Amino acid sequence: MAYKVIFSRQALKDLQKLKQAGLGRQAKEITEILMKNPYQTPPRFEKLLGDLRDYFSRRINVQHRYIYRIVPNDSGSRDKNGAVYWRGTCASDVDAL
């Protein structure tokens, strides 16, 4: 696996809520895709705009999205391709950005 997924504090809180809502499996599947290749399609991803312009999103379901950013490898990192930083999930109000 070429990418490392880094979870923000908010993402860890969101993950617990997703598990309680029965969406933990979908979030895990997206995480595994991002670890292999964050640019892989399907599932489709979107580049976000505005304050979140450095981030991408993938739908977990109609209401929730997985919000993440891809961080390139720095010279001191052992990861070949860099990291994926999971900011957290949010409801579909991202469509307003």
C-alpha cells in the first residue's frame, strides 16, 4: 500500500458516529481505496472549492461525504507516495461550496 491515511481528531469522532449509523464498512472501503490510490475511480471523487479547495470528497451515502486531502511525500518520509489526510465527514451541505 503506497499511501498512509492520517486521521484528524474530528475524523476519529466521525468514524465512531459512522459505525453507530451502520456506515463503518463503507468508510473502511473508501479508506482502503485511498491507501492504494487516492485518484482511483470508481468510486467517483470530487475536488472541492472555496475554503476546502485543497480537499477532495467521496460519497459514503447520499447524506455523508468522506473529506480528505492528499499530502505529497516529503523527503524525510518513508512513504513512497505521501499521505492522505482524512479531515472528517460532513453532510451534503458541501454541495453549497
